[in-house]
Amino acid sequence: MTFLLAYPRRIKVDLVNIFNMSKILFVTVGGSFQPIVTAIRSLQPDRVIFIASDGEKGSISQVIGEGTPCEVRRGIEVIDRLPNIPTQLGLGEKFDAVRDAIAISNPDDLGECYSKIYKCICQVQAEGKNEIMADYTGGTKTLSSAMVLAAADTGISLYVTIAGMRENLIKVERGEITKKVDMGFRS
């Protein structure tokens, strides 16, 4: 179904494609899985692309790790272990580890982080009309900064997951909310 709008200028609107848009969320993953789960539950995307550090101690295990790689901690004590994030959320066939898990070798190298995130966002934008969002809550400061820069440079919506009142300067705690970041400063 196609409509032509006459005012203020002639714009062709394809209603079928508008209503079939997929919501795609990019998230940076760090040491704590809880804010990532909150962001995904809050924003309810059709697809999630995880940006995580690679290696033996990397956060990629929270995305593709077998068994129970996600640790719930109280201070330094591990009080519970849970399955990887896609399993916790029941993403099932919506998640393709090859396509949707982006491993960063050095999460403190701004160039590597930015180029991988930017390239991936551009690829998704080239796939067609999708609502693309990014949440930069998790990961190293460098990884999060790269996500913010790439989101700003590609014009996608940016979100952050925070506690109502942040009392813990180490990590975002349970009870957090995901909110849209005002990017009006770019105008």
C-alpha cells in the first residue's frame, strides 16, 4: 500500500515497509550482565547485536559462553550463576552468534572499538529500513565511548541504563532503567 502526501512536498510513503521495520539494538557488554538484560527487556528489540571484549577473561563469554557464565555478585562474592544473556532472555533463533556477537580484541583501543561498531551499524543500515538503537551501558570506558561516537556519527538513537539514584560508582545495580539520551547537542 503506497500513499502520496502532497503537503509540504510530495513524499511517497510505503506503509507496508513502515510497519514491517525491525528494531535492532546494539549493546556494549562489560562485567555485569544485569543492565544489558534490563536494556533489552525495556527496548524489546527484534534483534540484538552484542559488542563485547574477546579473550579468556572477556565479556564475550556472557554472550556465547556455555553453561552458566553470567555471575551475580555481592561485592567479590559470587552468589549465583546464570546462563548467557541470549539464553536468559529466550532469544532463541533471533540470536545468531556469528552475526550478532562482535568480539573486540582490545576493548581499550578506541580505533578498533569504533571501527568495528561503526562498520556493523553501517551494514545494518544498508540492509534496509530498520529502527536501530544503541545502549552504551556496559563495557570499558573506551568501548562505551566508541559506541556513543558511532551512534552519533550514524544518526541512530542512543540509550543508557541507569539507576534512579546512582549510589554505586562501580556498576549499575538492579532496579535500573533504560532511558534515551538527548543527542540535541549535535544540531
